[in-house]
Amino acid sequence: MRIPTRKKPEVLSPAGNLRGLKTAVDYGADAVYCGGKAFGMRSAPKNLSLEDFEEGSRYAHERGARVYVTCNVLPRNNEIEAMREYIGQLKDTGVDALIVSDIGVMMMARQAAPNLELHVSTQAGVTNYQAANAFYELGARRVVLAREMDLQAVRDIRANIPDDLDIECFVHGAMCMAFSGRCLFSNYLTGRDGNHGECAQPCRWKYSIVEEKRPGQYFPIEQTENGAYLFNSQDMNMLGHLDDLIDSGATSLKIEGRAKSAYYIAAMTNAYKTAVNEYMIQRGFEDADGNILLPFHDRVIRPSDPDYGQGTEDQVMRNADAAFAGVADEGYNTSDAPEPDGMSSHARSTRRKSNTAIEQIETDWKHAAVRPAPHVELPEWLLEETDKVAHRDYSTGFYYPEHKVTQNTDRSAYFRSWLVVGEVLSWSADEGGRVTLMSRNKIEPGQQVEFLLPGERPLAYIVPEDGLRDADGTPVPAINNPAHVFSMPCPHQVPINAAIRSRTKKPTLKAE
């Protein structure tokens, strides 16, 4: 039996395999998206078999979560009938929705799997409410907005589409330099088709550039002896800004990372779920125990509302339309919209080539406002969680035009200041409490570690001076043999599969 659509913000987590799916659910995901062995946009993860989908769906449904399957490749002619058969097989596995990008596949799915919800992938490049409404008329119940949308665009789409059409927005993880996702870069350089899940990520490679016909003209790119990373986009991190996104009408909050580890999935799912719970409490929708006080509703003022057009203008609205209008970045820190005369010559040239801003035909269009509310304050420990996984420099994507995502032109590696040192296999109350673990990295007496707990602040714990043992119960001075079973005293009950992590002695930059 499938789980109905949520009536409050959804935390949507990635899973590259069955273990990742179960981890996401265990750490609070309201839904999990994953790919099968075919027709998904990620071929690097192992992905799930039909049997995995059956087991994963049962596991998720028993815990109130949903499962979505990606079928968002852009299929070739010779793949159509195979995809039709595959979708027909998926409909009987218990999954809840298909994520599609090709309109032909969408029509096919309506015929082959009419019981499954249809979600329109970011690959479809939905950037306006007309497109969202068109997909709704075709049977979609969710649109995943193009990643280049700012917050005002999200508000405007929400105000002009049916309330039962979900808006899904990315909130965390790696960003492709081709932001709507349709990229031929990998295919051109390597023959690996990024639109079939085989992207070689050439945007992360090292580059040095020479323009032979422009001697003496230097491009403003920071370079090292290793070259320059021209297209290496920052990662997204919206944890501290979820209130803005939810207030603006986002229904589902999507964490990127189907190729990531179970630890990454657990940590980021737990962080975003905890943040959503804080939002629900501080906005007055729920109490601290999760009991509903008021039905959830976003704060977007719709055209049918009596106060439409009378909302308080805020910084988001003042910066609207600026992301692609060729506005110089320095103009964003003013309270008024920047004037064309204040632009750089390059920005004016860009604007002249586009149909934006002052070139647009005058209409009575009004941006949708939101009803003001206090900022949702998150505890410091929660905001720090995003730094406890490997990541590139963070940004807020394109949601705030005044703080647009940029490229890391000097490196492609990940920051790593914490690492997983073990994984809980079991906990026993014997001897005052004892945890059995599978080791991943060295653990020694006096070391401070943290147990990642679902729905809670992580448990900080100092490894005791005595009591470390190997699998045979023999005392050992330290746990220093990876992928072996050990145990140590721990008076706090900790759940099976909980990750044990520790701060690295020296933060590193490491390629992944």
C-alpha cells in the first residue's frame, strides 16, 4: 500500500543502493529517490534491482516514507520499447512515483503505470508557472524546478499553480555546471553521455587555457601550477535558509548525492529533517512532540488572496529578475534595483542581447510576495553538521542573486575535517554498557568521537583509557585495524548502524 503525499515539507534524500535507501529512511527522510539498473541519470552508483525496489518500498512504507524512481534519461529511438517494459515492471514493485524528463516517456508512463505519480525532473528545465501548469495538465503531480531559479521565481510559480502540484527544489550537494542538467560536454570529450547517466564530469578536470589569437589578454581566472578549474561549481548548502525556501512555496527539499556514502546520506538527512522540524515548531504548525497545531501552509500570497499585490516588499523581491538580466554583481547590495547606467559595459552588452528588464513588453505583472515572518533560528550544532561531511566550498546556489554560486577556479578537491572511524554493530547493557563496532579508522584512548543519532544532536563521547577489546575479547591498546570488529565501553545506548566519527587531526583537501 503506497503512502499518500505529505501535507507538510518533505525531506527527499538520495540512495545509490538498498543500504542507502534504508539509511535515509532511518535518519528521517520522508521520501527517497533512487535509480534502477537502467534509464537513470546516475550510472556510477550500483543502483537498485526490481527486487531491491520491492524490499525498499516495504521498508519505507512501514516507516511512513515514500520511494521515487528516476527514469529521467533522454532516451534514444532504440530504447523506447525497453523503457516501456521497464516502467511496466516498476509499477508492481510498490514504488510511489517515477521521475521523468522526456514528454514521450511521461505519456508512456501514464499508459504503462497509471497508478504511479509522475514527477517532472529538473532535466525538463521548468522555469515558469506556464510550463508547470502544462505538465500538471499532462498528469504530473510534481515539478522539480531548474536549479537556476531564484527564490522570487519559486514564489511566482507557487502563486500561479494548483496547490496540489508539488514544487521540488534542490537544497544541498554538488551542482552541475550545466545547471538544468542537459550537458554535452562529457559526450564531446569522452563519448560518455551525460544524458544517459554516464557523465565523466569533465567540468571538474584541471585546465590551463591559452587563446593564441589574443596575445597579452589574460582571463580573470585564478591559476596554479596545476592549471585552472574553469567550470568547477561550488556545492549548495541551504540548511540555514530553509525557512525562506519553504515560505516561498517549496514542497519538497531535495538533497543531492546518489553516489555518496551511507554516512553522508545519514548526516545530511538528519540535519535537514531536524531543520524542518524546527521550522514547523517555530512557525507554529507543530509542538515539540510533533503534534499538529495548525495545517501547514506556505506564506506565498496568491492572486486569489485579498491581499495579493499588497505584500511587504523584501530583499528577495528587490533582487528579482536580476539573475539573468546582465546586472553587474556589485549592484545587488543596494536597497533599490540597480539602474542600467550603473552596469559594467559587459553587463549592458549582455542585456542588449537578451529580452529582459527594460526591453520587455509592459504588462501588469506583479511578483508574488510572502507574508513576513521571523527568521527560523537553528541551533549552532545543527548548522555545523554540513561541515562534518566531505564537501566543496558552499554556496546558496542561485536562490539569492546577490550571492550567486561561483566556480572554485583553483581546486576540485573536497574539504574533509571529519572522518568516519567506525560503525555500530550492536550495543549491550552488560558491564555498564558496551558497544560493538566495525572499525573504519583508528580509535584510541582519550580521543573524542561522536555517534550520529537519528533525530537528535550527535552524542559526543571520550574513548575510555581502558576496556578496548578485539573480536575475541582480548584487550587491545587501540583500535587500529580497519574493517575488523572491536568493542569498547559506552554507557549510552546507541542504535545499530550509527556512524562513529571523529575530527581529523589536520583538515585535508581530498579528491573524490
